[in-house]
Amino acid sequence: EFVDWVRWGDAMAPQGGQSMASGTTSLDVGSILAEARPQEEFRRSEWLVLFAFGVCTGLNAFLFAEFATVTDLVEKMFNVGASDVAWLYSGALLVVLLGMPVGVIMVVWWEAAALLLAVLANAACSWIRWMAVNKRNFSLLLVSACLPGVGAWTILPLPAQLSQQRFPSRRRSFTTSFGIMANYLGWFLASAVTPRIVVDESSMENFVFFQGVFSLFALAIFLVFYRPAMQHRAIQGLDTSVRDLGHAQETLTGEVSGQNVVARCRTKCHEYINFLFVVGAHPSLCLQILAYGVLGGVSFALPGCNDILLSSCVGLKTHATSAVNMAFIGTGVVGGLVLGFTCHSPHHYGKILKILFMICAFATVLLALLVELVQSHAAILHTHTQLMLSIILLLESVAGATSLGFIGIGIEAAALYPAGGTYVCFLIEAVIQLVGAILTQVPSREKRHGFSIIAAAAVAAGLLVLIGYRRYSPPTHALG
């Protein structure tokens, strides 16, 4: 009966869009079950799980970014220098980079525990941060800054897995985009809300207290709304070469036995090895992952560099650079959700991605040229200040809508390869973090040509996707 069900699910899955998890002989059983489940169940439970994840990832991003807009106040409250405050972000980023391999293992093996870790890390960060602010203890503040990095270990690989194991293929571009854009929405709110509420030491104390209360609310949302993708356990894939139906049913139901644990260990090891093999065997997948990671790194770096580069090169004030960052992230969130909602056919992924990458490269190159022009002819800025700000806002909005908006469908396009959506999402996010960390060092190294370096990265990403994009169509499996 199980084999017949798998046959039916494979026959019903769209040829261009079926995600494979464990190589050419493995089917993504979570995806097949998602295709087979009634729509009422999606409306009743799966959207609530996605909502709970969105609250968690949004709060995580907010905790990451909230001090970036009030650095002067943090320096004054804790009697530290700018380089010390910079470690509140750099330390968290270092924790993320070191722990992401652990995170993807947790996500694949035990999704509920992985998401619970992220929720608890957010809550611990919030309350330790409240203690640090009240005691004016910078060491505690640094510990609180590293905890969102622990939560990000499991948050970053999860959007693709939540989508592929819970939603039918026609909805996955939107649900993956939703999970990612919820994170960027947290960044947006941190940029928009924090500097307007936190204006002195007293408002900082009140702000972090209510932030801690909200973290408990996020924990309650997770405990109430979370449900596993299957009855007992979400699995990444099942080897169809196995003919022992008893073992297959044991894998699906999650019955605990020593034999089951050993079999599961072997299955997961096979998935890890197969993932590396698939990436190595498909050069186009490697180029896509690199292209998505580089452009994602650009989207990561621009909001972090805008304040320093625009103030030093163009002379914009803090409120103006804040508006630029809000325009960049805001258009990116809206663009990502709109693209995820409207683009749900794998046949269109390639064309849309190439267009987005070219538009982003064009916008960042124009931005770099404009900044270079202003630096060479300072009189232009004094006579046309409002015009320059309007053009910068327009170009940054276009860059945000494209460099952030593509990520959901980019991950879904790469997940068409038989490598598993969770692993693909992990690898793309790892490249994004690495490239973003490198590009965010631009302001301290090269202020004058900082935008030109970022534009060069965007152009390189565009060339990579033009050269390397190939849509993968999974072969038809003969099951017996």
C-alpha cells in the first residue's frame, strides 16, 4: 500500500518542480505527503506553523540589528568605544558561521528541537540583554548578542524544509519566500522602530523589558502552533531501493527501536554524502549556489554599509541613511512576497531570476557611478541635494527589491536538483553569510570606492546566473 501511494505521489508531482531529497534513487516523502493532504489541513495547521516560524525568525533578526541604529547611546551607557560596540554584531556573525553545520544537522534530524532551540535562544537573549542594560554590564550584553547567532544556526536552513514537507509544490515559492522575508522584516523593524523609541537610557531599559515579554509571547506561539510535518516525525527522504515495507513503515511512524536508530543514522549519512555528490556532479548547481550566495551577500552588506559610505562619501545625515536602509529592506520584503506569490512555476524561475539579477547589477552600478560622480564634483551635492537623495532612494529600492526579493525562488530553483531543499538552503545561506561578512568590511578598508566594490560583486553574481543557470528536471523513477 505504501509503495502504491509513493507511485501515485510521484506520478502526480509536476515534472519540473518535484524536489528530491536523497539522490536519484530517493523521493522526498514529506513533499509527496504534502501533495496528498487535503487543503483544509493546510489552512488549519501548516500556515500556523509557518506563522510561528515567521515570528521566531523575525524576532531573531530584530535582536541581531537593534543596536546598529543606536550605537552612540550604547557607547555612552556602557562606557565603551565604537570598536567594542561593533563586536555586538561581529561576535554574533562569528557564532552563526561556526555553528551552521550543527544547525543543519539538528534541522534534518529533529525539526521540533531545532526550532525550539531558536525560540529559547531568542528568549534568553532578550532577558540577558535586559539584565545587562539594567546593570550596565557590557560583558553580559556581549553574551546576549551572541545568543541570536545560536538561534540562527537552525533558522537559516529551515524555510525550504518547512515549505517542502508541508505545502504542495504550487505554494512553495511563496512559503519559502515568506519564511525568508519574515527575517528581513525583523531587520526592517529594527531599523525603523529602535531609533525612534530608544532615545535615552530610560527608554532603552523599558524597550528591552518589553522585548523580553514579547520573546515569551513568541515562545507561547511556538508551543501552541507547532506541529510536525508528519504524524510523528518529519523525514527528509526515503530510499526507494529498500523493499522491506516493514522498515519503510517504521521509518514513517517513528517507532523507537535500536534497529530503527541504526537505520536512520545510515539514511542520514547517505543523505549527507549524496548531497556532496550531487553538488559536485552538477556544475550548474554549484554556479547557482554561488550566484545566489553572492547576490544575497550584497543584500546583506548594503544596509550595513550605507550609513558609513553615504555619510562619508555623499554627506548624508543619519536620518537620511536610515530612510535609505528602510527603503532597501522594505522594498525587498514586499518584492520577495510578491514574487513568491506570483511565481510558482519552475518553468519561469530561470527567466525571472536572470531579469532580477541584471536589474540589480544595473542599479548597483548606477549607484556606484553616482557616488563616484558626487565625490569628484562636490558642488553637485550642494546644489542638488534633494535630487541626489531621491535618486539614491530609487536605486537602493530597486537594488533591495531584486537582491532580497529573489532569494525565495532562488532557493526553490536550486532545490529542484536531487540534493534536498534543507541542504541547498543551508549552503546558500552559508555563502550569503560569508560574502556578506567580507563585503561589510568594505567601509573600514575602502570608503571612497566602497559602492563600486559592492557593485562589482552584484555584476559577478549576474554573470554567474547567466552562465550557470540550468533548470533541473528529475527523471521518472521505476518503482517496484
